[in-house]
Amino acid sequence: MNMSVPFAAPAVASPSVKGTRERLAIAESLLLEPFGLTRHHLHKALAAMHTRKVDDADLYFQTTCSEGWSLEEGIVKTGSFSIDQGVGVRAVSGEKTAFAYSDDISFASLMDAVRTVRAIGATGKQGRVKTSVKAKAEKVARSRQLYAALNPIPTLDSAAKVALLERIEKMARAKDPRIKQVMAGLAAEHDVVLVARADGTLADDVRPLVRMSLTVIAEQEQGGKTRREVGSAGGGGRLGLDYFDDALLAQYVDEAVSAALTNLEARPAPAGEMDVVLGAGWPGVLLHEAIGHGLEGDFNRKGSSAFTGRIGQRVAAKGVTVLDDGTLPDRRGSLNVDDEGNPTQRTVLIEDGILVGYLQDRMNARLMRGKTTGNGRRESYAHTPMPRMTNTYMLGGNEDPQAIIGSLKKGLYASNFGGGQVDITSGKFVFSASQAWWVEDGKLQYPVKGATLIGNGPDALTRVAMIGNDMRLDSGVGTCGKEGQSVPVGVGQPTMRINGLTVGGTA
């Protein structure tokens, strides 16, 4: 299974005020006008926090409509629709953050949250509670236009959504008689945010997001016993539901069914130290976890990352260039502005093996005497922002992918991954390969199951021996967790050979 799409870096226009103004009307019509609020009320709330010396402050209004459908055994098992809205109020002084939020958008609730923030600030403690800044001349933030300001939920009616799920289920069952169970899901989200900052900046975004998921279970008799294996696929992006045409459904079916049938033939994975080839696309999740998190500014400011203090040093083999890019059109991890109202950027983190930068939100950038990289993200109005990845990927090299696999004397080719864990401080990671092959003399011998990659992120980067010319992004399925907050992200990489990785197996 290769849950990925080919990559070609698009030319992205510079952020402009025009994009923001066009979306402001949508944001104000949903987040201010129904509750009797105006921009004047926002300025008044921000000015009220001027009673204490603060370095930064903002108001974050948000409304999110979400819909989900799931189909199992040809029957709609669940259908859900939810609306969540509210406002978060934050003031920052040095390293201290005072934060309060309310799920009631009104001027009274807004001022209650402001008073709570002032009370938290007065204690000198960091806090988060439900419930010097002086309003300056208003200015509209620059913003990108990476996706349409649409609500994806009504782009198909309910009958068409169910029919879409029924169609992919039938396609999966028809693919092979060994497919015994099919589960499909469809999700759509319309997220609208409005950010008012203490410096007078107004920013907004209208964020569509859709995703389809497919899981199949294959069965076959082996040695008098029934063996069952699972395969999954899916994708999406910041688009309407019409994105899921028949050609794309067929691709998801091919990937999920192929994965399940391949794993039916899988043998226990060998264990030990060996050379490993990672496939293109979704395997970039290892890069995201083992490398990306360690390059987020808050970990490095606190000295808790394996990459702390290593700017300008070699941290990877030559040819390894890693970026975080929130400016890719229609991608799951992309944003027109981050959750602090700053335009997203294309940030080079590692260039030809040399560490050149970290990911920053406004607070960490100020404390580290740098500039924000447009990576201030939060799960919702009920959470504070922190430095987070958007679309994180490694650039391609010059090697033919087949030649990279062919270079293995004995080793593992891991084409897809499941879950994984990483320790930020040490850089140590553990990842399970959901689809992999044992390779001898450059030839795929047989699929293996139960392979676990164990290593250290900074060390693994220095062991990169070959980089393919097939850089791919994932298909639009990634979700990243950090400190209890989840946000949509993208990952990607080319086919890549890493020498001397430890593989935990079951053989």
C-alpha cells in the first residue's frame, strides 16, 4: 500500500491582505454578528488587559461544524453532526501564559474571560481556565489563498454521501473473494476562525477539510486454520466532497486490498541490526515523529530536544534536506494563516545535512530572539497555541527507487507504517511497519509481519545512504498529537536507504 501522492513543489503567491478581507466577511457573519459583537468590542476586550504588563495578547474566535458517516457490512452504522464554537483569551508575559476560554460567544462572556486572564496574570502563575496591551490601530493581516473558502458539508447531500460509501464498499468486495469485511468512513469539517491581536491585527481563515477512510479484512485458509489480515487506505484534503471521484475510490480500494492480501502471505519478521529501505510517502511519518517534533521551538528553548543548540551543525548525511511547508495548496496540513494570525511559510529545517532552523510560534520566537515561522497552532479555542508542524517532508535525491532496493544485500524494505513513539529528549523512536518485505541480493523475497524499527532520530539521519528521486506526500490522512492537542498534518519523503537500523522482529 502506498498512501501517497506524487509531489511537485507549486509556486505559491506571497501572502496578501486581499485574501484576508475576502474571508473576514464570512468570519464576522458567523462569529461576531449573531452575538451582537463588533470589532469595537474586540478592541475593548484587548484594552482591558492593559492593567498588567504583557508581551502579547490575543482573542481567538472559532466555530466548527463536523459531520461523519460510517458504513459497515453495507449498513450505515453511524451518522453524526456537531457544532462547537467559542472564544479563547490569552495574555503572555515572558514565559508565562494566562488563558481562559468560553463556549458562549457574547460580550459578557468575553469580558468574563478577560477578567479571568487578568486574575491568572496577577498571581504570576501559568494557568488555563474555562469560563501591557493597549488597542492599537486596526490592521488586516496578510494571508495566503491556498484553498477555497467553502463549507464542504453541503457539497454532497446525505443520500449522495451514503451512496459514495456504498460504492467504495462494493468495489472493495468485488476486488477479491477473500475480502470478507469492509468498513468505510466519510468525514467533513467546516472550521472558521477569527484572531484579534493586541497589536491591532485582525486575521481569519475559513478551513474546509474532508477525509475518506477504507478498511478491509481478508481471510484465507492456511494449514487448517483461518488467517485474517487487515488493509487500510484513504485520503482527503482542504476540498469539497466531490474530490472523491471513482478513480480515487479505485485507488483506495487497490491500496487497501493489496495490503490485506499481501499480509496474508507475510512471514514473521527477522530481528537484528540491518540496512533498511523506507518507501516514499506515508513512511515520512517516521521523519515527522523522530525528527520534526525535535525541531519545534518550545522543546529547544527549554533544552529538552536532542537538537538543542545545534544550529549550524551537521545533524544528517549530505543530501538530506527537511522542510516544513504550510503553503501547499489544498493539503491537509496547510493553513492560510496559523492560529496566531501569521501567514504560513516554507521553512527549511535541515539543509544538505546541516541544521538551519526551528519551528516557531510568536512566544517562542520572541524568547529565542527569532521570528515566527507561522507554526503557532492549537486544536481549538479551548487550547493555547504552541509550535506545531504543518506538512513536513524530505526533499528527493537522484537515485532510482528500484536501484535503492536492489542495493540491499540482506535487509528490510518497509513500504508502509502504522503507529510509533518518540522520546524528544533522547531522540529514540520505535515504529511498527504495517507492510514490509525481506530483501536478499536486491530481490523482494517475501512479505514480513511484526517488524519494528528502533533507533535514534539524529543518529538515523546520519546513516542515510541513498535518497530516491520519487518524493511523495501522504494521501491526506495525518493527525499529530502533542500535549493532548490534535491537529491535521501532512508528511512525505522519497524512497530512502538507512544503514544499520535495529529491527525488532517476531521470527
